Amino acid sequence: MNRPLLSLQNCQTYDQAGVDVAIRRLLEPLGSISNFVRPGHKVLLKPNMLSCKDPGQAATTHPAIIEAVAKLCVEAGAQVFIGDSPPSIFGRTEDFWNRTGFATAAANSGARLLCFENDDKQRLSFVSNGRELAVYATRHCFDVDLVINLPKMKTHNLTRITGALKNLFGLLPGLAKAQWHKAFPRPIDFSNFIVDLAQQLPCHLTIMDGIAAMDGQGPSGGRVVNPGVLLAATSPVTVDIGFCAVVGLDPAEIPMLARCRELGWGPVTLQQVEMAGTPLAELKFSDYRVPKLISTSFIPEWLLNYGRRLAWAGPALLPNLCIKCGRCQKICPADAIEISDNGATFNKDRCISCFCCMEVCPVDAIEMKTSVLLGLIFKMRGLKRKLRKRKN
Ligand code: SF4
Ligand code: SF4
């Protein structure tokens, strides 16, 4: 059986001319853009537009990547659309487009920007975590001939990474996304949901922006690092396996990829992938910090029931930064936030540790904190893992 193909390309710059060349090279092993786009096609580009931030903050897909891909599609004779739905739009969508550079990318390439919030939705029915679900996705992704997924290489406090699979969650418009966090508060269940949902959504090609990436407390307030890599594959699973390989993560420790393995969707390990382009050895990035899994699955049930306050991981305020805008309160699916003169306060009894508040905070005034006991459990697990590695 043919192994899925993963294309890797070294690229250290967001200089547009350099990115244009790198994207062309990246797509060559996959048959170039003409293998996907035909004259007259409608193509939807789905970048990550998580928050209203400058491209240099690495919270969003860099506009140079969007522009390069859009220009290739236009050259191939397609009508191109660029669209995403951030966790919630506070303020005008145009402000997001301008600040992230998406508006410039669209103007320079001839693409049209779409706002999923205002348009028709398509109902999807499927089972996830043993429940029958009705989920509404933007109709745009079903109305086009081709969806090109353009994720950013980032960490995520809840799911550990937010790459190709998780980027498709943005095809669900608006505030509904926060409610799915409430429906599946455990990181493992939420990760299962993301994968089960991704299987229902069209995605023909994925190109990941890892030139600059975010690690630490992603997906919004982490550290900007520079792996200098672009990844492409037809399957988002293959790209996320490649993401893990570049930053030295074991795919088995990423719940979304563990779910893919359960479903038999895509490759399980890098050994099952055929690689092309820049050799992986030249791209390995050693200093990538990934949040621990805040999984309750390893905490005994009695501790969960009686000691939730003791074994707790959740948001904490950096009071000096808080501008009391109230966005965190509006997005919180658990109604766990109050805003006073001192800024935001978090009700630990209500909080489901989804970290939606962190994602929408415009000034990164929220950080993740763990209780002493949970910190100790993390340390013990880290120690165990090190010992296991040494043994092997
Ligand atoms: S924590 Fe952030 S989102 Fe919440 S009120 Fe303060 S500044 Fe706004
Ligand atoms: S306080 Fe923040 S982390 Fe807790 S439930 Fe609300 S949005 Fe999620």
C-alpha cells in the first residue's frame, strides 16, 4: 500500500518573494497546485484567524502564506475565497482582516474575504463520544470545489497542539465553538470530538505555516519561536504527524492523533509516511515547549469528585494587564467569569478549563495555572516518562 506523502520545505523568511518560491517547491512533490485546482474551480482557503493580532505574534497564519497559495490558485484559473471564524468576533470582522494582514493578502491575490458568521450553515449529524450530535458548519466549505487548510504551527493548553486537524474547527461559525467545549470538557473527549468533526468536513490539501510558530501557553499567549518550516499533505493527519516529527513530539501523546489511530484514519507514526523536500534532519526543532495534558483521565475518580479544587488547572489573571474589556466573560461557556474594578475573576467551581478565555483575551492577561497537587502529578508523570525512555 502506498504511504501518504508529506512534503517539507525549509523557509526562514516571510519575505513574499521567498515564500512564493518556497510554497511552489513545497507543492512540487504533491504534483503542484495543478494537481488540485482546475480552471473555474471555487477554492476556499481556511487559515487560522484566532485573534485580532499582528502576524508577528504568531497567533494567526501569516498573510504571506495565504497570499502565496491564493496567487497560485488564481493562476490556475480558480475563484478564491479566504475565510475563518475566530472563537468569537468581538468588534468588526474587518478589524481582524486588517490587523492579521488577511485583507492585504486578499487584495494582492484577487481573493475574496468571507465572514462565516453571516452566511448559511449546513447541519452535520454524527456520533462522537457515544452521543448523537447535530453540528452546524459554514455552507461555504460545501459550496466550493476545494478546501485548502492553512493552519499555524501552535501549541494549545487543552489539546497540546493546534495544527491541521484543530484548524478545521474554525469552519463552525461563531460562539457555537465555545459551547462544544462545554459539551466535552475533558481534553480527551474534546480531542475526540475535533477528530470526529474533522472527518465530516471537506479538506483536500493542508499547508502548515511553521516558519514562525507558537509554543508554551498557546494558542494565543505563547512564545514565538522560529522552526522555519512549511509542511504539506493531502491529509491533515499526515501534516500533524509531520508537525510532531519536526518538534520532537510523540504522536501517541497527542489525544487528537490517538483518536485518529483508533479510527484507522491516516498514518499512526512517521514511519508510515513518505517524506519529500527538505530532509527532516535539517528541520528538527529541539526547543519546542508543549503544555502538559490537563487530562482528568489519569486522576482517580475519588480525587476528581472530592478534590477538584486540589487537582485544578485553569486560568489565572495577570491583573496589571487586564483592561476589563469583558471578552473573556462573554465567551466563557461555563459562566465562570466576573468582571469587577479589579479585572476578571474566575470561579473555580464552575470553570471547565477550556481556556476559551485565554484565546479571546486581546492583551494576553490570562495565563494557565495549576494547583500544587496537579503540578506534583505532572512532575511525577514527567519523571516516569524519563525513566521509561532511559530503560528503552
Ligand atoms: S482578562 Fe482579558 S479578556 Fe478578560 S476582561 Fe481582562 S483584558 Fe478583557
Ligand atoms: S473561565 Fe476560562 S477556562 Fe474556565 S470555563 Fe470559562 S472560558 Fe473556560
